[in-house]
Amino acid sequence: MEARLTRKEVDVVLADQELQGLLARVYYNLVMRQRTYRAHLDYTRKIHGMIRDMEGRVEALTPFHAPSGPWCSGGSTHDDTA
């Protein structure tokens, strides 16, 4: 004798399958967003490292004493007293 499911049991099974499908899609989307987030985070870290590297290069090329040129003191390169 073959066991037969009632309409309610069939509906429950179908609803469960639909829910499992929805959960699988949600999980997939979360995984993909996490990968995207990690890729963006890695890219941001790379850019930040490049900026720090450039700051270090600029600092290495910049003298540590105050320049004595007239452009720093607000003076003019031309003698205005004449």
C-alpha cells in the first residue's frame, strides 16, 4: 500500500523547499558581498600603503630645516628699496 500525502503535507513540503531555496540565495548573496567587501578593503589598504609610501618619499626629499629663501619669509626676490 502506497502512502499518500494530504494537501496540507504537500504544501508544507513545497514551502520548506521554497524556504531552502531562498536561504541558499541569501547565503550566496552574503558570500558574494563579503568577497566584494574584502576586495574593496584590500584595494583601500593598497591605496593607503601607496599614499604612505609617497608621503615617505616626499618627507625624504624635503629638507628638515626651514628654507631661507625669500619665498618662505614673504619677501620678494627683487629689491623694492631702490
